Amino acid sequence: MRTTKQLLLVAFVLLCGLCQAQDELPTISADRPGALTGTDVMPRFKLQWETGVGYESTTDGPHTLTLNNTLLRFGLFENAEIRVGTDLLMFNEGQAMEPTFGVAPLSVGMKARFYEGTGLLPSVALLAELKSPHVGTKELLPQHLTPSLHLLFEHSVNDWFCIGYNVGAEWDGETATPTTFLGLGLYFDITEQIGTFVETYNYLHPDEGNQYLTEFGLTWLVSRRVQLDLAADLDFQNLGKHHIVSGGVAWLIN
């Protein structure tokens, strides 16, 4: 009888420890979907895989199918992560009948959060990325290293509403003049598992012209480690002529 009580006590202690460990597991925070990037960074030594598919079409230009969009994020320090990403693409140039397959240039970067945000002040992070001119399909590679810098801001208004905004500069590897990126996003939690958002994001270039896009999307937090998403982008300058749809998953591996 005494042995049975001891076994029950050990089982109870182990169960309590398991429940506490589950509570201490980090909840996934994905950088997809959306054109904007949030200020959250991966916890130290945690690895996350974000992947998806997408389709972009224009009436008088190429049609691009993203067969696989992959981003790996790894927490390197307490407030900094490293990131590696690339895309597997299938595109059709103009009236060409045969589609072309290609791998987008490999992107390597780091995101660092400098301020957590308190009260009316937003959290602040910096995202720096570099695309290689040597890793990827030859036709898609830039001539030179392609850097981009984005300053990220995020303000939690309450438990279910958040505002994010990004400003940045992106180089194309061909010219010295960068494209300016400006974005504003509104994010709503419908339930604890379902979220929705709307973003407006703009690419401004003095020589190549400007592009203004809006994205709508839904996210579903399947578990603490898995999130699914759907999104659609509209180009209000070319409504009906240019659109993008995408879907994917984010998985907190460990």
C-alpha cells in the first residue's frame, strides 16, 4: 500500500512538471504572411520554419508560381535571430508556352530587437538582409550583392489589436539607387486562434516609378507550434490586371 502511494505521488509530481513545461513553451510568432515584418525575434536556440506557395499574375507580364517559399529563423541571442531564405519559382515570360523553373537568390540576414515597447511607445527592431549573386538560378541572380535594411515598429493597442509599420531601403544589385519601402499594417485577433490583417505597402523608386499594394489575410493558430495562413494582394493602380494570392504554414520546430 505504501509503495502504491509513493508511485502515485511520483506520477503526480511528474504530471505537474509536464504541465509546467508545456506552459513554458514559447508560442509561435511568424513573419508570414504579409509584406511587413514584425518586431518579434526567435527565442534563443529556437528554430522556426516558415514556408508556403503563391501565385502572381499580370495581364501584360509574367505569371509567377512560387512552388516553395522557405524562411528558416534561428534565435542566436536573446534579442537577435539569423535568417536564411529562398524561393523555388516557375514563371512564364510573356507569350512563352514553356514555363521556366528557377531558384531565387539565397537571402541571409539578421533581425535584432532594440526596444520592447511600453505604453504609447512601440517596440523597435532592425532587419538587415543580403542576397547572394552566386547562389540560385543564373537568370534570377543579381550582378552584385543585394542588401536591404528595414526599420520595424509594432504597437500593441490592446489584447486583440496591433499596429505595425516598416520603413526601409532595398537595392536590386544592378543600380546604386535603392527602392524605398513604406508599409502600414493593422492586425486583429478574432479569437485566440484566428487572426486577420490588412496591410498597405509601397515601393518607391525615382527612376522606375512607384508601386502601391494592399494585402488582406487570415491566420489560424493550430497549436502553440503551428500556424496556417491565407492572403491576397491587390494593386489598386492596376485593379483586375495584377494580383497575388498565397498560403502557407509556420512551424516552431523546437
